[in-house]
Amino acid sequence: MATTAIIVPCRLESTRFPRKLLHPIKGRPLLLWVAERIRTQTPEFPLYFAVDHELLGEPLRAAGFSVIATNPAHQSGTDRIAEANRQVGADRVINVQADEPLVTAAQIRALAALLEGGAPMATLVTPFTRVVDFYNPNQVKVVLRADGRALYFSRSRMPFSRDLGLTIDDAWVQANPCYKHLGLYGYRADLLEKFASLPAGRYEQIEKLEQLRVLENGYDISCAVTEDPTIGVDTPEDAKKFEQWLGA
């Protein structure tokens, strides 16, 4: 029987927010908020944490989570979960980011459904609602084919309105197919294992977006649209937003 597992890649160091997964929020590290959220939202899936340092493993094990130690030299989260899945042995793997404390059951199950439908890789997108976010290069954009598969991912705003140029507003962004990429992925095990050996793409190297390696090597990425609210913690300011959300 084919199995689906969740593997969360966890890296101790972070360029923009040093050791953010250990950042305390209401007395607990961010990583534990994410771990508890996943376990509560989707208890039907086996859950593992692929860590690059024992400082991450210790609080997870103490809270009863399954931890797999992985090579700290990995350049991407995908490489890390590929190593972990050699122990887990799942046929399908869902990669939830360790800095997404508001991930929902619907989002995880949407990825699982795309994989069960035969997609080699799946991810999530959500509509932009503010032009300021649409301009932000840290919020990755994606354009989709008519069948919901990804055409391209970029840090630049896509689509670009030739007629309006730089004069677009929130209303235009809301009225057009302007999608933000959410960093949750699903992989079939065969593609996950191949990922590390695929040649890095030119666009991947320019944009610094590893999912472009998959597209550049001829594989499809199926996308599900979600409007569930999310807070990805990339900066200390994001951590404050999440803490404020908890206190709401």
C-alpha cells in the first residue's frame, strides 16, 4: 500500500533571521509551534523532522516528535528530506516548512490529493491581495497553465501589465491571476530521489529558487490554490506578527 508521510526540513542557521527556528514565542521555540500545529491538523500522516543540528533535535524529541539527523552540508530542504526519506521509505512525501506556524489541514491534504492523482510534484499558491506584496521580491510569484500546473516562478512580479506598467493598484492585483507561491511541497519518492542529481538550472541560479530546477529539467509541478491565512516567519517582524496572532 502506497504511503504518504510529512517530513519537515529544519536548518539551524538562517541568513535573514539567525537561528529563527529556536526563536522563543510565548516561551516556546517557533519550531515547536509548527510541530504541534502539524500534529494537530493532520494526525493521519506520519510526521518526521529532518534536522541538521542536535540543538533542533533536542526540543523536538523532548516533545515526542520523530527526528532524523541529516547532513548539515545540504544546500536545500529538498536534498535534506530526500536523505530522510531513505530511512522513512514513504512513496509520497509532503514537505511542510519549519517556519509556517499556520499551516492548515486543507493545505496539507490538497498536496496529498495532487500526489495521489499522479502529480510528480505539487505545491500551493494563494492570491495576492495587495500591490505592495506583489512588488516584494521576497514573496515569490507563480504563473499557471490552464490545467493548474506551474509555468514559471519568479521574484519579479508576474504577470506584468503592459498597459498599466507601474500604475497597478490593489484592485488590479485582486482582479487578475496574481499568485504568491507558498513554500509547501509534495513529491513522489522517485522524483524526490532524483532531485539532487538533476543539473541545476540557469534560472534556478539566477532567481535562487530551487523549484525551477524541476521545471527546467522537464517535470511538471501541479498547484493547488488556497486562501487559508498564513504567516511565513522569515524575519523577526514576522515572528512578532505570529505572536500577535496568538494573542488575538
